[in-house]
Amino acid sequence: MTIFNPKAPLPGPPTPWAGTGMPSPRSGPPYHMTEMIQAEPALVGRILARLAAQDGSAARLAAAIRAASTAGRPVLVVGCGTSEHAAAALAAILRDANRAAGLPGRIGEGGAPIAVQAFEASLEPAPGGPGALVIGVSHEGGTRMTLRALAEARDAGATVAFITAAAASPGAIMADLVVSTEELDQSWCHTIGYVSPIVAGAAIGAHLRGSSVDTEAASALLASGLEEHSTAAIRHMAASLAGVERLLVVGSGSDLIAARELTLKVEEGVHLPAASRDVETMLHGHLAGSDDATGLVLILAEPVAQGARTSRALGVLRAFRELGLRAGAILADAVAGEIDPELTPAGRVVVRTSSSLPDPVAALLATVVPLQRLTEELAIARGVNPDPIRRDDPRYLAASDAAG
């Protein structure tokens, strides 16, 4: 068996382009997903170096965003599945960069980037309208609804951009601007597919700001999630939550994006029913649906309005303690001391923060590895191979085919 080198580049997409087949089966860990997570710290550096050195694609997309935002024209970011969450992350990063550059950056302000689910965007007769900028996110480049949304936007006179690992994919071919991350996820429980567009977004945002990305800091945030103390904390949390029948994942701000991604990973990779909730939403009726079979993971790393977010998050944790339910947390080091350990009986993972990265970039990258490794460890604890996202079971493969 070939020993995996986490610092080596990952394979690129097939030539000619084709969608990937099911990952090769493994009878136990390390799974492909395990190796993809280990590869992320080095991958960040390679993506940022390529986008700084290659054909200027990140700079051109930043210029297109600047032009659209300055004119008050819509800037939409669309995707499906993991790429939908990456699109939401990208929109948050771009709004923050716009604000720093003196451009429209508040939600609802004309020209401020917003994320739209690709299927919903595809149903609009003219997504964004003439002159809009519509950015698609698709790791392999062939997601049907994302491509449909881009086609509708292009036909309506919008500029179409695409962020993908596959520069020769159908989505890239139809786009006016393409930012390629080049290296392909080897697991269908996508981790690289989530990280890569976030890193590309950081590079694009840096061009909007007129700055550069602190590559060392970005890589270090991901690497910290692989350290021994993080490993022990993640395994403890997984062991504490492995027996639940349903998992709730709660966050706010950029942490809600991470919560939605963890929810997807748990359902597709662990086969455990899960749901994501905004911190405030969780306190408005949803608590009544929780019982002894429910577990909770709180994500709290968003640095903007951190005091107010922490206060409401404490309300969620106190409610769960009152019910005697299992709760764990992924916490920024800046707030960990404010959360009584008795409120997180399922354990906690404390993540580093970085003042040298823009707020949404720092928060999203800090939580990436913990949420992915928690998925991995839950899968191992429950005896599940996360790589094929259950499509190695003929029933689920048939269900996927039936869905189309």
C-alpha cells in the first residue's frame, strides 16, 4: 500500500473531463477522507501560490466584483451541497472585503455579494438581471443545477464566473472568468471541496482589499486542528456523541455556515440524522423537539459581535443542561474561558484565532478541520466508511439515481 504524503499535490481532474467515480473502498481507517483532511494545511499554500503566480484569475474576478459592486449591480454566488456552503462562505468573505475597500458590503445593499442556492437561482427567469455578476462554485465543475443557474444568468446578460478544481469542466467552459484550484478531492464526503473555494475567496478578497493573504497563518489554522490536543478533544467528543439518534449543530454569523457544513458531513458521512440551527432560532420552539436521544454541537468562532453571540450561545447550552442533554462545542480560544465546562459535557475543541486574517476567513478556516475530523471520528465510532456517502449500498445508489 502506498504511504500517503499529505504535503504532496493531489491529483487533478481527469483529462478529458469526466465526473469522478466512487472512491476506492477501504475496509477501515485511514479513509480517503482522513487523508484529504491531513492534506489541507499544505493545500492552502499551493492554492494561494498558484492564484498569485498564475494567469491573474483571482485579480480579474476581484476587478469584476469591484465593477459590479461600484455600479450597484447584483453579485450572486451560487452552489449546491458542500459547494452551497462554500458559496455562502465566499459571499461572506467578499462582503467583508468589499466593506474594507469602501464598496457595498452590507446585506441588502446594492452590489453587496450574496449567496443564493443554485436550484432557487435557476428558477429565476433572469438571475441577477443584465449586468449582474453571478459566481458559480462547483468542485468537479459539473453540478447540474449550478450550471443551469449560470446558463440562465448568462442568457440574461450577466457576467458568469466559476470557481472549481476543473478548468476544463462544463461549468468552466461556459464561464467568462474561471478561478481554478486544480486539486481534486479523493473522497465523496468532500472536505477539499469545501476548503478550496474558501481559500480562493480569501485570495480574491485580498485583491479587493489591495493586500495579500497571510499564507502561513492560514495554513497554521488548519494544521492546529491536526495537533495532538485537538485530536484528543475531537475523539472525546465523538465518543460522547456517537450514541445519539439525532445531532443538532448550532452557530451564528460565519459559524452558521460551518454548522450547515457539519450537518451535511454528519448526514452523508456518518449516516446520522442532523439539523443545523441559528443560535437564536434554536431558542424559538426547536428546543421542544430535543430529547434524551439528541446531541448538540455549538460552533462559536465568529469574532464579529462576539460578546452578543456568546451570550445567546450560553442560553442554548444552559437550556440543554437543564434538560440533561449532551452538548459539545467548537470554541475560539478568545471565548473558551467564558463557557463553563459543565455546559459542554460532551467535550470541547478549542481552536486558534488569527488577527492577521480577515474575520470571516479566520473563523471559517479555524473551524474547518475540527468539524471535518469530528465527522471522521463519528464515522469510525459508528463503524461507517464516510467516503462513498452510502452509495456503496445499492438502495442508496438507486435512490440517488432516481432523484436525478
